[in-house]
Amino acid sequence: MMKTGLDTRQAETLFIYILHGSFAVNRRHNFQKDAQWQADTEMLQKFVQVGYNQLHQ
């Protein structure tokens, strides 16, 4: 919340979205943490970080 400036409800909504999205990615990779999973999660982390930075501005 401090990083994004979101209120509690908004922060919880964002958390639920990220949690369910992460589960879907892991399920797509059959819960195997291989090289492609690593590449996908790194790309998604960059995407999320840019979003956090934009919310904070």
C-alpha cells in the first residue's frame, strides 16, 4: 500500500489478482519450475514492477 498509494480495498484486489494469475501460470507449466517457467516469471515480474511504479506516480 505504501509503495502504490492504494487503499486497503484496492491493495487487496490487486493481491488477489496477482495471486490467481500466478497460480494460472504455474498450472500452465504443470507446476514444474523449468527454464521456460523461470523466463515467464521474470517477464511477469518486470510487468508487475512497471505497474507498481506507475501506480505510485
